[in-house]
Amino acid sequence: MWVLVFQRIFIDAFLDMIYFPVWWYTGGVKHAIIWCFNLFKSGNEILAPSLWLQNIFVPMFGQWDWQGRIISFFMRLAQVIGRTFALVVWFIVCLALFFVWLLLPVLVIYSLYLSIIK
């Protein structure tokens, strides 16, 4: 009885090791793309440069005189530029995380290869 249980466990473990790279580059890539897209969407919701752009001509703090409008415009313009730049950096971080996901098994195998050689 125990022999059959251990045999089944070892066969399943062996098949999982063989199937792992296939899953990593098919279903895992799909999961990683969805995760990175949601991470980017979350960054866009937090930074919200489009919201600042929609309100670029609305005076801040109820200052409806021309000085308040000028200050508000340039302040919001600086916010739009800064937040757009931050969103581009966030997009690059999300892409980098996705490429790390793709390269991780290759790097692990290469590290194992180097550790066995030396």
C-alpha cells in the first residue's frame, strides 16, 4: 500500500517538473500579463494625470480672479507633466517585472549550471 502511495507521489512530482516550464511560458505568461496590466492600472488610478488634465483650467481653492487662474493653470500643468513622467516610469517598472518573470527560469537554470560546473 505504502509503495503505491510513494510511487504515485514520485510520478506526480516528476510530471510536475516536466510540465512546469510549459505552464510558465503559457498560462503563467497570461497570468503575469494580467497582473502587470492591473499593476499599471492601479498606478494610473493613483497618479491620475488625466484627471488633472481635465481640470487644468478650473481655478484652485475658488480663486476666480486672473491671478488665481494663472497660478492654478501652471500648478496643474506642472502636476500633469510630473505625474505623466511618473506614470511612464511606472510603466517601465511594470515591463521590467514582466521581463523578469520571463527570464527567471532561464537565470535559475544558468545559476544551477554554473554552480555544478565550479
